[in-house]
Amino acid sequence: ASTTTAAQQTTDNTLTDDQFYQDVIAGLTSTPKRLDSKYFYDAQGDKLFQELMSCEEYYPTNCEMEIFTTQTAEICKAIIADGDAFDLIELGAGDATKSTRLLKYLIDNNADFTYLPIDISENVISYLNITLPVTLPGIKIEGLNGEYFQMLKKAAAISNRRKVVLFLGSNIGNMPVEAAKGFCEELRNNLSAGDMLLIGIDLKKNPATVLAAYNDKGGITKRFNLNLLERINRELGGDFNTSQFDHYAMYDPETGSCKSYLISLADQEVNIGHQTISFERDEYIYMEISQKYAAQEVNELATQAKFKPLNQFFDNKKWFVDAIWRA
Ligand code: AVI
């Protein structure tokens, strides 16, 4: 929405009813201030994330790609299990670059499966529904547009085939540990005995390596964070001056928490619709957590959520794991 439209909307209350607006105002009027990293991904944020994934310091994507390239057969054999028909459900499928490796292997080996990508973005789902049958002839695909758990329920209603859920890219890391536990429990509650989860998780490693990935020299992570302020300007009629904020990332090797903040460089006031938010110089906005786990903690996460950990597939540096858990 343009700024004019946003201002107009504020007057007739449609903007203030908007979930994005409500979350932004709640976050920026709380102490300490915070914004939800799920809002990073508008069209501009998607582009910046693509840029990030190919920057030198951001290793998780390459590590997971390596796992899917070098251990495709082993992973797919574990997924195929007894050879029965199954639904392969991907949470937050995006452009399915990583899962395409697995999909191709499964098709080439005549596995009997339907691919059900779930994504909150309608664009993503229509893109996959159109492009995958071209790039992967023979694929059976049924894209589901909506929230993860609602769509999982829908998938269960569509068929009673065994489910294999993919949750890749260390997306679980963007939840604090307690929330991640709750998410895995809820996932388990939406599955039946014998269903599987293939989950990609970034591992604890040299703290300097982790920190560099979230504080890249080219400043892409900084732009990625600042884009959320720009998004607030674009969609909610905000007037953030992004040159008055700096990006700060920190990693704690004891807890495995990597956190990103934006720091106000001046005493300043920012207007969002009819709301004015005051910032003190050096005040921070907590933007994102990217939690890292030890391999053993990954198994503990599984058992706490009543999954049985089956396999762990690592890249050659052991920086990332794709784990298979059985419900
Ligand atoms: C999407 N998610 C797993 C990324 C991560 O590593 O936490 C998002 C990201 N944030 C900064 N760089 C990448």
C-alpha cells in the first residue's frame, strides 16, 4: 500500500484493524521494544534474503544444500520407509530449491507420493503449482495456501496416507527454545503414529563463524533488518529515517542464541499512522533470534515433543543437521 493509502486507511480504521499494524504498535510500545521477524519477508525482504543466502558468510543454506546433494539417496530411502504411498508436506516451501533435490530423486525412483507445499504466500503456492510440473515432470502436487497448522489439518482431511513433513532451512531457529518446543509438540499432535518429520537445524559452532553470518561485511543483514522499518513506512504510513538506526548482532555460545537488534542513533520520534513512538539514543529494538543447537540437543527437542529421533545427516563441516524424527 502507498503512504497516502495507509494514512487514509488509518482514518477509516481499516489499517488499525490490520494484524501487521497491531503487532508493530504493540512491539514498539512495549519495553524493551521489539518487532516480529516474521514480517521481514515482503517482496523486498524476500529479495534481500535471496542475496543473503548467496553471500560468503551466510553458511546455513550451502550446508543444507550439500547435505541434500551428497546424501540424497540415504535421506530419501529413510523417508520412503516401507514403500507405502505418502504425502510429502513442506512447511514454508518458498521456491522449493532445496526440496527439489529430494523430489527429483523420489520421482526418478518411482516413489508413490503427493507433494503438498504449504506457504502463507499465495504467490509462492501458485508459482509452485505452475512451475514444478514443468521442472519435475510426473510430480503430483497440491499446493496449500495458509497457516501451517490449519493447512496440516486440511492435508489430513484430504487423505489418510502417511505424512512426511519437511521443515527446512533452520526456520525452527527463528523461535526461542521454549516456543520451538511448543511448535514441535503441536506438530506432533497434528501427526499420527508412523508419520515423519525431516527438520533442518543450524548447529552450535565456532562463535566467530555464527556471528559473521549475521553481521556480514557487505551489510546485507543490516539492510535485511532495516527493510522492516522501510516496510512499516511503505505499508503503515511510517516515517522512520533508517539512517538513524544501526544493526547490532550478538551470539552467545553458551545458550546458542544469536540475536539481532536495531539501535537508535539519536533521541528521535517516529510516527506510524496516528501513533508517535519515542526512541532514546542507544535504545534497541529486538528484531530476531536465530537459535543454534548441539546435535544432542536436537535429539532432546525430538523426545520432548514425543518424536523418536531416527537419523541425523550432517554436512562435512558438521555445521548443520537434517534430522529425521518419527511420530
Ligand atoms: C530464515 N531464517 C532461518 C534465517 C536465519 O538464519 O535465522 C533468517 C536470517 N536472518 C538473518 N539472516 C538470515
